Amino acid sequence: MTAVIPAPTFSLLPIAPLACVVGADVEVPLVTGEMVRYANLDYAASAPALTSVAETIAGALDQYASVHRGAGHLSQVTTQRYEAARETVREFVRGRVDDSVVFTRNTTDAINLAAHITPGDVVVLDIEHHANLLPWCTPRDGRSRVRVVRARDTVDDTIATLEEELASAPAALLAVTAASNVTGEVLPIGRLASTAHRHGARILVDAAQLVAHHPVSIVSHAIDYLAFSGHKTYAPFGAGVLIGRPDWFDAAPPYLAGGGASADVAVGAASATWHTGAARHEAGSPNVLGAVSIAAACAALTAIGWEELGAHEAALRARLDAGLASVVGVRPLRIFGDDAPNRVGIAGFVVDGVAPRVVAEYLSDHHGIGVRDGKFCAHPLLKRLGHPDGAVRATFGAGTSSADIDRLIAALAELTTAVLRPVKGPS
Ligand SMILES: Cc1ncc(COP(=O)(O)O)c(C=O)c1O
């Protein structure tokens, strides 16, 4: 991606949430029985719904009826909402007019669909979320079709290694993450797309951790396929998206066979005539509310504006990074050493001498802070970072305030002080 994430500047001035999210004031119990406001620093796992998204869903529920299946007024309204959602998504990620926009369950489902339609070998990096590794690992025609490339210490060297791999043997697709779910580091998608295209491959971008935080342009970056999830984009209603060039979608057998995907079925016949376009892969009644919620989130993020979102997240990230650096015994995780790529609001770290689960439980039980711990469905990456047993991850977004970040840093300082200088009892 082009470097539009503003350079972080660190200030101690309070930073208010940029957008209203559902549950912002929810209180949770501490071990002491005291109730405190929940500090949600787990946006990368699942972000809370934007209030405006929840309001849109309440309105859509009022008029909810079948989709693509009825002549009744509300069926028409619901069908129109569902189809309009595709156009909002296309516009949000600056898709091509002829791109197919297929609603899926989530990013995992979207990449499984991509694996289903991809006609040849796939090259991936070893830093990927399992959603962008495992779908490619299923053998096809009795042979493996995935080639896993080890990311190097710098982005430049990694791209050079991918270039060598793509030159060494033909591949249909390069499938890469846009932003690491462990470190938040953002990859230069435009450069990766050029690399793939130079060798006759297409590119699929796993944008699960990017689209809610950074503008994406399928056209400008020459992206062929892009996948993301509603629940990481402030729209937690069970839908995701795969958008991309229509020819592979139309050439592949339906992802799900059933009503809605079929144009004509003869009684007793073993085969059917299938639709082309998105309908081919969306058999059964689709998740209308999920699709509508994604469209509402896309519209809300566009209305807030990327400049404001970028500035908000850059300020929080600078505060979080500076805070983590100030706590003795806390070690941030990074894939790329030298050229410090842009990052989204994700900070993976370990605490010397304290297991990740213990850190996460301490933050929750004693401070009402929610973070993720574990291996983040990225086992190969955690192993190569030297933390096969996992790490801790604090992540944030439009509903986060500096108070949440400050609470985390104070809690970590308290924890590490207790670990490094345990209070001695009477000998
Ligand atoms: C980079 C990345 N890709 C894919 C996924 C899978 O997303 P989902 O669980 O919505 O299918 C995740 C989830 O954390 C992710 O971070």
C-alpha cells in the first residue's frame, strides 16, 4: 500500500474515541468484586459494532423478509438492500465495475472460496494467518499446489525472494496478508501485485486486518482478489467478502450447490445449469443482515474519513508503542527488522518470565482489560519469532481512547514490577 498512514507522534494529551461503538461503557467485575469499564484492546480478533451499524440493522430488521425469493414489498426491499450492499462494498475497496462481490461467512470462508476457484499453484509467505495457509494446503489432482516462501528480515528481501520463487515455476496466484495479525506490519500490496503480475500470477490480498484501518484500492494497487470479514470491520453479524475478477468465479463449479446458484434443474437429472456472477457461489438464503451490516460499516468509515481514522490510530499507536517500550521486561514482536513498515493498531508482545495466558488473565482479572493471548492462528510465524508457546496482543480501533492504552501500560508496569521485584515475605 502507499504510505498514507501518518507518521506517529507521541503526545500525552488525552485522545477521545473517534466513533461510538456498542458496549463502550460496559462494566466488568475484577477479582476484588469492584466493577470497572471494560477496556477492549482486542479489536483485531473481533471489533465491536459501530453504533450506526447496529442502528442500520435494527431498521433493516423492521423490514426484513426473504431475499431473491418473493414479490412481496418487503422481499423487494430486502433484496434491494442486499444487492445495494455489494455496490457499497465495491465502492469502499475501489473495485472494478465487473468484479464479482461474493458474500461469505468471514475471511476464512472467503479464502476457501478463492482456493476453490483458483486454477493452479499458489505461493504464500510463512507469516500468514492459518486462514491464508490451510485452504491452499488441500492437495488437488493428487499433488500439493502450495509453495510456502520464508519471509526475510526486510520487506525488500522478502519481495526479492518471492520474485525468485515466482520466476522459478509458474503459479496461478500469490496470496498475501495486507497487515500481519501478530505485529500489525503492513505489506506494500502494490509492489507485491506488480511482482506477481510480472510472472503471470494473480494476487489475492487477505485484508482482514486492513480494511477497517486503512484505505484500500483494488484498482490503484491492481489487486485481483481481496478478502475481509465483517466482524473485524465493526459489523459483527456473521458475513465476509471475497471480491475480484469474475472469470475464475464463473469458470469454477459452485462453491455450494443448491437453490439460488442454479439457473435450471431438470427433475431426476444429475446436473444443473448454474448462474454466473456472485449468485453461482451463494446458494441457499444468504446472510442479508451480515451483508447489510458490512455495507453500513463501509459507509460509516467513509463518512468518518481516512485522514481522521489514520491520525487517531497513529496517535494511539505511538502512545502504545512508547508505553510498551517504557515497561522493563516487555518485548514487542516484529517480523521485519530494518525498514519499519507502516503498522495498523496491532501490537504483539511478550513479557519476560510471565506466560502469555497469565499476562492476559492478570490484565482481565485485576484491571478489566481485554487482550488476546496465544498463537493467533499463526503458528508458523510465532515459531519463527521464537515464541512457539504464544504471545500477548493488544489491538485497537476507532472506538478506543488513550485511557484504554494508559490503563494497559500501567497494568503491565504493575505486573512486571511484581515479577521482577517480588515482595518478600518474612524469612
Ligand atoms: C490476517 C487474518 N486473516 C484471516 C483471518 C480470519 O478471519 P475470520 O476469523 O474472520 O475468518 C484473521 C482473523 O484473525 C486474520 O487476522
